[in-house]
Amino acid sequence: MKCIACGKENVQNALFCAFCGARMTSESPAEEKAPEQEAPAASASRQTARPLNANPYMPPRPPVIPPAKPEAKTEEAEPASAEVPLPSKTASGPRQIIKPPAKRVFLFDEEQEEEDARKAASRKSDPEPEYDDDYDEFAEYEDDDEDEDLYEEDDEPRGGKIFVSIISVLTVILLIVGIISFMYGTTVGHRLRASVGLSSKAEDYILLADWQLDQHSLSDASASYYNAFKLEQKNYDLALTVGEGFENCADYLRAEQLYTFMIENYPQADEPYDRLMALLIRQGKTAQYESLLLYRAEHQPGYNPPTAPIPSAPTGSHQGGAYAGSVTLTLSAESGEIRYTLDGTTPGLSSLLYTGPITLTRGTHSIRAVAVQNGQISAEWTASFVIS
């Protein structure tokens, strides 16, 4: 027979649907029997039958409420007994009473409304706590973590922390002392301070200029010499050193300006005149040289201008270039003595005196020589040799 709730086919004379658990009715009124006409076995089975959702051996199923049909008359379900007796004799022992699970109760619309009203009243009497939008649900756990970190830090011995702090402070102090000692106690430190403009001593800039000159950075060396002179313009010896540095850097214009400055401020000194005269001769500026002689005779009392002509520049036996093996260099001059240098610096009255041939061995040599007679310095002879 067919279930009117779900439409599934069930066995004949079934009281409840095996699929949805709804109470079954006969397909036609003719098939319904009066209670007094039913067989005794059917009557006994009807009394002990219970819906499938109350079967303890099957999982509960959601109830299905059939739609109301006014014209159809259905029998009301008999209440299930609290206890279901089993056959008196069983294979395992005496008769047992099995209690079925509690029957699920379904509320109708009116009852559901009453239940919702009751719950609303209970919520009003016990209002829910208000939540803040800015509340962080993890803040409490984060605070707990911070507390745990504090406890962990407190667990460490204080003596160890103090020792580590002292070692760190001492390391920083030693590092600072080392840097200061390096910057102010070594030649490299003096050069570094001068290179970045942190030094106020002219000697530091002289050290930097000499080092740059050795590195053949002539323009940088000339600038460093100039910075040294600006710091101590009234230092006579420093000015002579700077002037010689300008000549070694081939910055003859600055050298002329410096010697002129010294002549104006030290008119009785001989070295500024001598160096400027030699520099003019070396450059072939004869007219300026003669003007300087007249100026010196007028402004320097007791000076006697030289009567002898300016000596000619010396000559060498070899021209500069690359040579294999050693080279023996011979210098000669028409008059006067020969002064020379081997490091590329400008020769003067105090340079090396030539007394015989010069032997050049492996390496690079830059030779500059002049002839000197009665205080007069000739033009230069220069040559560079690379001996392999």
C-alpha cells in the first residue's frame, strides 16, 4: 500500500510507513475493517506495533507531518506504552523489559509562538553583554604571552644580565677609544681626517698632499697643499714647503703666486727671491726674470745682482725611454755645477750635486737636473727611464 505522506510503497496492512514513519491508512474505505472483525493475531500485532522512529534498533528519522485532508479520516495514533514486553521465554534467559527512547515532541504554531515569547522574555530579564567593536579577542592571550615572557626573563639570573651589560659597555668604550686613537695617533688617521675636512692642522694636509703626490695625483696634491697654506698663512717655513710642493705638482702658477706673496711679506728673505727667479728661468720667462732682478735690487738692501749670464741647461748622455739592463747616465753643463733629483722633485740649490756618472738599475726613474752658477739656476733637463 502507498504512503499518503511520501508516496512510497509499503507492505500490505502496514500501520506506519517504513520510509518516513507516518501512520498508514487504507487505500480505500472497503479495505478498512472494523475492530471487532479483525483477527485476533492482527489485533495483538496492532496493539504491540510502534512507529519506526521509536525502534531502538534503528537510528531516529525526522518526522514528516502529512498535509491535512478534511475529507480523509485517519485514526489517531495510540500512545506507545512505556515498556514493551518481549516474549516470556528467550534463548538467553528470562523476559526483559526494554525502554524505548523518549518520543520527540513537535510543537504546533501556537505552541511555537508561546515558546518564542517565553525565550524573548527570558532574554529581556537577562540581557546579553554588549561587545565593543574595538575589542580584540586575542588581546587577553597576547597579555598572557607577555606575562609569560616576563616570567621567563625573571627566571634568568640577574648576575648574568649585569655581566653581559658590563661587557657590552666595555666593548663599546674600547671600540670608541680605538677609533679615536687611530684617527689622532696614526699617519693614516691624520690623512683620513684631512681628506674629509675634519682636521684643522696644516700638517695633516701636508701629509695628505705628500701621499697624493706619491700616488701621482698631482691635482689633488696641489689642492691639499693649498688647504694647508690657508690654515697657516703666516708660517714662513710652511709656506716654503707648500711652494716646493706646488713645483713638484707642476702647478707653476700657484708657485709663482705663493713666492710673490712671500716676497711682499718677507722682503728681506732671500729664499723667496731665489726660488721665484729659478722658477722663471726654468719656464723660460726671461723678461719676468729681469724685472724681478731690478725689483730685488731696489727693495732688498745689500743685494748685488749677478753680473754673469744665466747658465745653460745641462744635457744627458741618454734620452728617456725603456731600456733592458742597467744604464749609466752622464750629465754635462757649459758652466757652473749640476744639481739633480731622482724622485721627480724640482732641483734647486740644495739638491744632489753631480760628481760622476749615475747608474740606473731595474725600475722607473725620473731625473731632473739644473746648472747653478753665482746663485743663478738654469733651465731644467728632465728624462724618465724604465729599466727592465
